Amino acid sequence: MASDEDMKAFREETRAWLDENCPKSMRTPIMGEDDICWGGKNPTFESDDQRVWMERMGAKGWTVPAWPKEYGGGGLNKAEVKALASEMRRMGARSPLSSFGIWMLGPALLEFGSHEQKLEYLPPIARGEVRWCQGYSEPGAGSDLASLATKCEDKGDTFLVNGQKVWTSYADQADWIFCLVRTGPSEPKHNGISFILFDMTSKGVSTKPIKLISGNSPFCETFFDDVSVPKTQLVGTLNKGWDIAKYLLTHERAMIGDTGMPEPVSASALRNMTKDDDGQLQDKVLRTNIAEHEIDWMAFVFTMERAMDEARAGASLGAFSSMLKYYGTELNKDRYELLLKATGSNGLEWEGQSSKEGALAKMWLRTKANSIEGGTSEVMLNIISKRILELPEA
């Protein structure tokens, strides 16, 4: 365990490095899809600053500070990870990279992948060089994911995949996919499922965007027609992929719950509000709502930190991830409700440069999907009531 002197030195060095390397424009809240950096083989950057920030943090391993250095991470201990997060919040620094590889696949590979798979897949994720999507839900297997039917046949040195996935976030922009497939008998339905990885440019893979009420299309239908996958891209044990799926889902739900961090609504809203002569917000009710939101946000941050500390110590998040997912979803929805109130009718603008083509209104609509993806809020509440509160069934 690091001494107080060591931690003080680390924090000072971290603060100095961030001050020198984080561009000024990356110290503002993320307000729209264009502000999010996803990386990938053919990345699109809003600005050169966005690219520089991702590359500098990736080179240092601080996009994934807790991962081992040999796999592209920062190799930081728990106290150092918390100190880094604290220093980034202090300066309002954006996350340098948003990635399903970081949030979901990475933890699963660290737990279940071979050493060779970790060396091959994790460093490019950390550097933002490969963008991943998640092949889980199917037209007949959403909340009941274990009913999935995408077929994966043994063809000697390869697998042959046929089937369809739906609600595949950013499948049309992803480079690779981590995918649940059926390789064995479906009775009982949780058995016979395997976890495989493959390139989205493979012959037989196609996608079709699903347009949402926001006008954007982050979700897709994804089709597999005789897709050949090398067996070396099987993660874990054949027919035991459900164990990986459950593990990954806890990280996905914690990630969705963490949406809207690292900053509460107040900092961004206050800059766009008309104030009285004394510097106070004119709308006293809105001022109260913003204060309440900031308190809720702080409580959630501390709860997330506790949960991550427990996870790093080897404890399973389990059903607790459902609570994080539900609360974080509601908090993020509330955040954008307040932002719309703060900007008034201007926040509803759908087109025009002043609103970045309606970025705020579209993000507000997008938050509604948080209560569906990764498990609906109704399912999360059922899990909380049964497994955390231990309430009797109706």
C-alpha cells in the first residue's frame, strides 16, 4: 500500500501532467454525439484536440488506468486510479475515449481470455485503435437473452455463424464484434452458448441502422450469413459462454449507470443561464433542482467508487450492478431534463449552428433509451426487489 507521501507525490505529478497535456477544449462538458470520442480503425474526430487527448492518454495507459501495463493499461493501484479520477474531475476533463471494449469486453477478457488473446486485443482497445460492438440481443431474445438462436457450427479449424442480432449499438461503425452464439443444445437454454470475437468486415456480415426518435441511428440490425470465424477467437470454454455473458452484463449495467459522468449538470447549466445582478439564477425552483441533482450526483459517484473498489478487491457486483444501472439511468435522464429547462425554448432547437444541429434536444431524447438498453428499468427493479431487498414475489 502506497504511503501518504507517495500518494501526495503521485497526485502532484498527475495534476501537472494533466494540466500540460489536456487541451483546454477537452475541459468542457460533453453535450452531443460529436463530443464523444469512440476511436477505431477509421476514427472521426470533432477536432484535433479530441484526437490529441485520446492519443496522449492512450499512450500513457490512462484510458484504462487499472489494467496491467503489459495489456496497454496504466498499471495503477486502486488509490492511484481514484486520485487520477479526482484530478480529472477537478479540471473538468472529459473522458478521452468511450469504448465498449473498455467498458465490457476488456473486463471479460481480463477474467476469461487467454494470455495470447489479452496481448492481441487489449492494447489496441486501450489506445483507441479498434472499435467494438456487442452482439447480444436478438429479435426473439431480448430480456430473455438465454433464448438466443444465432447458430455457430463446428467446421474443423473454424466456426460458421448464421443468424441475426438487433439493437447492436454502432454496429455499422464498429471494427469488431464480441458475440454470443449457440454452439450446443438449447435445453437448458443457458447451456450451449459460446462467446466469440470476429471482424465486422468478414464476408457475410451486414448491418441495417434503426432510426430513433432523436433522428440518429446508434442501433442496428446485424445479420450473419455463413460467417467464417477462426476457433482461436473463442473466448473461454466452448458452450460455457453464459458465464462470460453474465460477468459482462454486470459491467455493461454499471457502465450505463455511469453515463453522464464525470460532471453534474450545474457546471454546464450555470454557464448558459441568465443571472440576477447578484450572480444568482433567476429561477429559484430551477436553482433548487440543480442543487438537488448535484447532491444526488455526488452520492452516486461515491457509490460507484465503492462498487469499483469492491470489484477490484475480487467481489462480484452481481445484482448491485442492476441498482447502479437503474439509478444512473434516472440520474442521466434528469440531467438532460434540467439542461433543457436551463436553456429554455432554445434547447428545443432541432436544426442550426447555434445548437449544433439540435445536439441537446437529441441527447435528451437519446437518454430515454438508457432505460431500455442493457436490461429494461422494469427488469432492473425486479432484480433489485428480489435479490437485494429480498421482497416476496407477488
